[in-house]
Amino acid sequence: MSFEWVITIISENWPMFLRGAGMTLLIALTGTIIGAVIGLFAGIIRTVPTPTSGLKKAGLKVTNFVLSVYIEFFRGTPMIVQAMVIYYGSALAFGFDMNVMLAAVIVVSINTGAYMAEIVRGGIISVDKGQFEAAKAIGMNHYQTMMNVVLPQVIRNILPATGNQFVINIKDTSVLNVISVSELYFVTKSVAGNNFRYFESFFVACMIYFVMTFMVSQILRYFERKLDGPDSYTMIKTDQNR
């Protein structure tokens, strides 16, 4: 590898690399946020206690079955195949010419949602059952228990897994080049095709991916420490004579 070529490639093509990296971050961030919302709702629904009413019980079973199919399908198939099916399948099946950016966000979102649903479900299950019983004892319904007692703990507990999913999405956006999304990998192929210096071009892309994922990891760890609070707490003394 010639480092002179690396410098030349960066100096001549940095606007393309910058646009590709920006597109990668945009798709990964948007897909992670939407997927986290999907996963949050799916995880909550999958932990709803079984109702006693026959109609509600049947409705919950059907909903859980649909969610199970969705989760297993999108966790069990590669994102690159999902991208091909959604983008080209929408045109063949429905005659809908989908924008590649929209297709990319949909693919990343529903894929992330499937993983986040299990992460959220695991986070809810990890909360001590005594807290559910205590909330029920003071008159809270399931919705109030989830919003006021369970979810604040779950969100903190699943933050590392959510951040890890964001990092994975940054890397996995590279498969979206199969539907011609101009993300970092697609741009790097174009640069390498112009100068025929494939090793040097993809070395630059590798460094950009590393910088993006490293920065995201550090930012998320900063927020985790903020949520944890200080390592030591000072108890406030009260005047017993009052």
C-alpha cells in the first residue's frame, strides 16, 4: 500500500467520502430511532398479561402471533435480501417505484425493530416481579405500571444494547449498495473504480467507518455515565429536633 496514494485519494475525493459518510449516518440514525420505537411498542405488547376476557385474550394472541412472525422473519433473514425484496418487490408486486432513500430507511427500521423488540422484552422481564406486584397493590393498572415504574428502568438497562444496534447499523448500511444507495461503501466503490486503487480506497473507507463507530460509542458511554450519576452519594443530614 502506498500512503501517497491514500493522501491523494483523500485530497481528490474527500467531498464524495463526506457525502457517503453523511448518508450512512443519516440512514443508521433514522433507522435506529424508528426501529427503537417499533421495538418498544412490540416489546411492551409481548409482555402484556393475558386478559381474562375471551375477546381480548384472542386479540392479544393474534397480535402476539403477528409480532412473533415479524420478529423471527426479520431476525432470520439477511438485511441485504430484505433490501432487494422490499425495493424491487414493491415495484413488481404493487407497481410502486420506491425512492432508494425511503427503501433504505424502511429496511433498516424494520430490521432494527425486530431486534429491539426482543431487547425491550428482555429488559421488561429483567425488572423484579415484586415491583409489578407493588404497583398493582397501590392501585396502578398495567399502563401506569409500565410508564411510571418499569419503562424508566428498562430504558436505562437497554441503552447499551440500543447503542450497539446503532453501531451495527452504521456498518450494515454497506449492504444497501445493492439497491444503489449512495452510502459510504457505494461511494468507495465508485472512487476505486475510477483510480483502480482498491486497497487504498477501501483503507480510507475502513478508517472512516472506524472513526464514526468509535465516536458514536464514546458519546453513548458518556450518556450512560450521566444516567448512572456520581459513584458516591452524600446523605443529607436532618435536624432531629425539628
